[in-house]
Amino acid sequence: MLDTRFNMAPTMIGSLPHRNPKTACALVARYLTEIPAWPQLTKRTFTEDMTVQFTEGFPGIVVNEERAFIQHSPSSDAALERLYTAYLENNFSAMPVSADYAAGLYELLNTTHLRHSAIKGQIPGPLSFGIMLKDNNNQSILHDEVLLDASARFLRLKAAWEENELRRLNKNSIIFIDEPVMASYGSAFFSISKERVSELMQEVLSGISGIRGIHCCGNTDWSVLLGTDIHIISFDTYNFATSLALYTEDVKALLLCGGAIAWGIVPNTEEALQKESVSSLKDRLEEAMAPFTRHGISFKQMKEQALLTPSCGLAGLSEEYAEKVLELLLNLSNRMRGRN
């Protein structure tokens, strides 16, 4: 069984506001010593956008300075055939992410002085990828069954490639699938069935042999995500603490099977950060945990099987405030670990 007894170690969701990958990775190395995560640098270049970052090699993809879209053509049909060949052969090396698209990943991979118990990466989920990526008619590929199926298989290969790279630094890898659009699940905007959602998620998750997590930074039907083959559920605890509390039995089942919760308790807006401290965040976190302890999960178990994270990515902050988030995160982790 994979070990998810993180004991409230701090890590992050992904993005930082920095443009310089060395500066960003130095910050990661300073504050996330146990479980560093490679930083997505969305302000550095458009190609580090959460979705665009993982589009290299996708059939028909066109990327310019402002937009990434699918251009249907005979060559895209050939690319689709190459994708399925790589998928059937499990040839993840055919679908790498280049340094131009993920400078923070490559910088972290070249940081040799890190001493850590695990290392974390992230990849967009098939639903967010499918909604955000559009064709040349501005139609989301989420509504194109051929491309939607292809995207799930494509992301499975990307996840396997990323995990293989991270394991050069540490065999204990953690990969989060980021699914922000799951906050719209069940609305008129999002009409895909629960079974289809689960099928797409499972396809991507099957490419990850180590610890697998799913992150959603909004309110959603958590039973859908908790019903997939994951080890960690990651959520915005600061803004949506009560949303997960509605699923105490599902969460209890996850923990009993050795899973964990990533508590996104440190906010990622300057306004919220100005009024919070380690003490106030500790109170807020314990309040968020209370519904689960009332349903028979011991505080000791919840603390052992937990990560602490920011509520979501930090790209929207200044570099100064991003560092403040990581400092609060580390100090909160130390405070929570000191509790008997």
C-alpha cells in the first residue's frame, strides 16, 4: 500500500506568479522542503497556461502567442493515429512536455540539493482540458466524442511521462489531476453524465502508478470524485469547507482505505491574506475538520493522513504575497504538528 501518512506536510497546487524559474524553484525549495511541487509559471509565457502547457502533440493543435486551438485537417488525422499507437503501446515517451512549456518542471528536475520525502506534480483533468481547449470554430472539444476520448488517453500518457520524470528525483511521486470545471458539474453548462465523468477520470488516473489525487477549487458533487481510483482529495478548504463535509461517509471510506485529504486552507487573494494569521487559519482548519471527527474519524488519523496546501494556485498574487502564502503554510504545518 502507498504511504499517505503525510502528517500535514505542506505542498502547493501548482502555479506561482514568477517569471524566472530559478527564483520560483528557490522559493519552493525554501518552504516546501518535504514535498516540493514544480511551479507552473503562467506569467512567463502563454505556453505555461494550465491547459496549453499539456497540449504538445495533441492532434491538430495550433498554438500562437494568444491562443491554442484545434485545426481539423488530414495531418491531424495522422496525429490522432500516432496518439492511439502510442497509447496502445503505453509509449509515454512519445508525449513529453518540453522546457518551453514547463520551465519550472525542468528547473526543479535539475535542482540536485533537494532533500524530500516525496515530490508532487500536476496535470489538467480531461474535463477541464476538454472545456478549455476549442477548435477553430470556437467549439469546446468536450462536445466532440472523438477528441474527448483522445484527450483522456493523451493526458494518461502525459501523466505517465511526468511521473517518470519526477521519479528521477524521488520514487515517492504524487500527481494531482486539476479539475476546476467540476465546480460547474450538474449545471446546464455541464451536461455530462456521472458515469462518463468517472470513465474519463479513470482513464487519466490509470496512467499514474504512484499516489494519485484530484483537486477541485470550488463546490462540487464530491461523491463523483471520491468514487474514482484516487488516494488524495484536494479542495479549497478556506472558501468551501462545508462542501466536503456533506460527504463524511465517502471521506471516511477514503481514509479507511489509506487515502488522504489535502486541506487548501491558506487563501490565495491579497484581501484574505491581509486578515489571516497562523492562529486564525489553525482555528479555521480545525473547524473544517470538526464534522469528520464528529462522525467517528479521530483527529490523530485526520492529521496523519493530511496535506496542507493553498486554496488554489498562486499565479494571481504578487511574488511577495505568494511567498507570504508559503510562509503561512509552513508555519501552520509546524503549529498543527505540535498539537497533542
